[in-house]
Amino acid sequence: MNRVTTHPGEMLLEEFMVPLGLSARALARALDVPHNRISELVAGRRSMTADTAVRLERYFGMEARFWLNLQTAHDLSRTRAEGDFEHIKPREAA
């Protein structure tokens, strides 16, 4: 089985919030978003949205693309790990 890459919420928590001593409530306040958006994101129950990525870009200085790429990589790896695609035959070249 393939490994599922890190969820962007886990990255946010472990690499940004914990080292800076930021709670989900404090970050939500700074980003002007509901508290549950951040708490669900760091718990892996919510996906990174473009809106949240832009807010994080503004706050932390990390490009929004960074956060969205983490989400895309996570989604693709999870789909590959959990899906059954063996029955799909590659198209032969013409």
C-alpha cells in the first residue's frame, strides 16, 4: 500500500502553530475565520481551501500555493492508497 502524505493541517500544527505557541483559537482570530475552521483543519477533518491558504500566506508569508500543493499531494496519495485502479488498462499508443 502507498504512503499517504502529510495533511496540510498537520503541517500547520507541527511546523507553525506549536513552535510559535499559537492555539487554534488565536490563529483563527488572527486570520479572521471561525475557530472550528482551524481546529478541524489541524485535526485532519477539513481540507485546505484557497481562502484559508491566502489567509495563511498573508499571516505566515508562505505562498498560498505551498498550502494548496500540500492538500493536492495529500488528496492524490490518499486516493491512490485507498482506491482500486488496477482494472483500468492504460490506453495503447496509436
